Amino acid sequence: MRFILKRVNKEESIVLDTKKC
């Protein structure tokens, strides 16, 4: 799981990462 976003929000990045994964 790589953080594509600039980690604006940890929760949001994790959620988006999980969905993409």
C-alpha cells in the first residue's frame, strides 16, 4: 500500500489506499 496522496489526512489516505488495493 503506497500513499499516492500527500497524506493530507491519514484516515483519508488509508481509506483511499485500501480501496485502490
